Amino acid sequence: MIVQPADILILSNGPGELATWVRPVVRSLRQQLGDDRTLLRISIVLSPCPNASGKEVEIAQSYPEVDRVQGSEHFFRFLLWGKTAENWDWRQKGAVLFLGGDQFFTVLIGKRLDYRTIVYAEWQARWHNWIDRFGVMKPEIVAHTHQKYAHKFTVVGDLMAQAQEDSIENQSKIQNPKSKIESIGLLPGSKPAKLVQGLPLVLAIAEQIHRLRPQTRFVIPVAPTLDIQKLARFADPQQNPLIGQLGWGSAELVSPPHPEPPFLKTNSGLHVELFTQSPAYQLLSQCRICLTTVGANTAELGALAVPMIVLIPTQQLDAMRSWDGLPGLLANLPGLGSIFAKIINWLVLRQKRLFAWPNIWAKTEIVPEIVGKLQPSDVVELVMDFLNNPEKLDQMRDRLRSVRGEAGAAQKLAHLVQEEICKFEDLDG
């Protein structure tokens, strides 16, 4: 336990990092270090992110373990001059914990505040000379590190795997009368550039599968950064002209009396249920297979060991704008962003690279990635092959489990933070 007042400053950026990294870590920090805010204060500072939805501050503020949150629009002023928008004070002792963004920000802010620095490294650990501790997902990261820095590294496991822990923990608390029904999850994305083609595509696929397997239930876990009315607009041919151009699925939003969930009703009469509870781990863990776009959702599904097919339609080549670093910034520039996005995506697609996180982890295709000018019938054929041959789904689940890091990462990372903060107290003693 901490006996002297201290601050923990968490650096993060996008909605995926907030949901799958920050959420379990702040919970573990409070569990291990206590809830006395006079002794321990947790602040979150967000940096710009190409995947940002604009609701990151709201999401971070919803975590009861967190005391203060600053939005990304104020980040560079803080980075350069050390001043937050609300002129926060900082205690003498503390730690900067990296949970998303650029690891170099941790170095600069740690030096400015004279705090200990801890980085969670999923794939790469940088700035070994200036960071105090690294909590890494897998031993391979340590193996590629110079021996003189090895003492700074601790294998904590996969923060994404916390999703599975939460799902198992909630399994006994939530009764789902439809749990034995064959379910297919649809994850078309949360940003307009993806939804404009992603939602009509998955609706068209769902209609064709439902004709072949009428017992199948289709569900969309609505991202916390998206409301159902906005989502439904992308299924409306009056508001999404791409539906008419491609002949893909359309639907209208229906909101039945509580407690029945809202749903999208397609022209064929299919009901696609909408779930707004977040995180949707329980719902996803019950799905036989999911159809998803690229992004953090592939990592979450991988952590849950849920089979998936990753859809990357290229009818609109500027839809993918979530690249890291300079490409992401260029693709999201006002006005010129669409042009840069088309060029970047054309170059990336030519490289035949892997896009889904489980495939990136394994360096091979564990889950199918379908790239190109997709037609619903092509995807339906692949889905039906999996559903008719459940042993293939079992093999995919096993391979997803094999590439995931160990669970319990949030608790181990919180312990590293505690050790570093306590070093201040040891010095004082």
C-alpha cells in the first residue's frame, strides 16, 4: 500500500485503448493501492489518435477509479509547457504509465514531472535507456532486448485477455435465455467512413445466411462512441446512397418496448438486434462466428477466442483511415484526408500485409481476411463452410488462444506501478 500521497498519470489515446487497456488497469490499481484519493490520485491525459471518436473524455470520466481527465486537444500544450487546461497540481511523488499513444511521450512527461515511468508494451518496447520499467505482453519482446536493459522488463501478459476474464466473471451474473441459439456477431465499425459500406455489406450477408439458416440470430454490439439512431442512418438508402449503387442491404430502426432490445429490420423481415451495453464481451463470447472490420475489435475477439472473418471492402478506398503515426494524421487531414487515405490504402493493400491483430500476432493468417471489392455471396459461402464444419471453428478458437498472452496482466502491471512509486518512499526512508 502507498503511505505517502502520490499521483499516477496515465497516457492513452483511442477508444480501443481506453476500453481494453485503461479500464482493467485503473480497476486493478484501486484494488491494489486503495481508494483513498488523498493518498492516490489517478489522472488520464489523452493524446491525439486517428481512431478517436470525440467521446474519449466522456468514456474515461465514466470510470469511477479515475479522478481527472484531459482531452487530446490540450495535449501538446501539456507536452511542451507542462500546463494542463485546468492547471492541475502534481504531487511530489508519482508515476507516468503508458497505455496508448507514443512511448516517447512517457519519457518527456516523466522527466518534466520527475516521476517514475512505466510502459505497457504489446509488441515493441522503445527508449530503453530512459524508461524505468516495461510490462510486456510476451517473453519474445524481452528476448530481443539488449542484456543491460533486461532488468527493466517484466512479462505481465495480454491486457486484451482481461476481456475474457471479465466475460467469465460475468457469465454467472447475466442470464441470457437465447444463449443456446446460434448467433453471428456483426461488427461493421464505428466511424462513418467504415459504416457507409460496412453496415450495408453485413446486412446483405446476414439476409443471405438467414435464408439458408433461418434459426440463426444476428447481433450488432453498438460501439460506446456511437448511438443507434446514427448507426441506423447508414442502413437507410435515403441517407446512404452507396446502398443503391451496390444493391446491398438496407434496414429501418425499430425500438420495441423495454426490456426488448432495439433492432434493425431489413427488407426481408430479418431482425438484427442492437446491444448498447459495453463492453459486450458476454454477447460476443456466445457468437459462433463474427463478421468484423479491421481495428481493435479484432484484438478483443482474439482475446475472447471468438472465431471471426475480417472484411476489408475496397469499393470506397478512403474508408480506412486508422493508421498509426504520420499516415494516420495525413489520412485524417480536413479536405485533403480523403486523397491521402486513397493513396496510403492503395500502397498498403499492394503490400499484401496482415490487418487483423491475431494474424499480426501470429505472423500468419489465423482468421480469414477478405480484401477487395467484396460481394455478399462470396462471404456467405465462407461463413456457411465454417458453420457446416464446426471443427474448423474449433481449430480457429484453439489457434486464437495459442497466440494470446497470459491473463492477469492488469494486476501485474498495477504491481509494477506500486513498486515504482514505493521507490520514492524507500529513498525518503
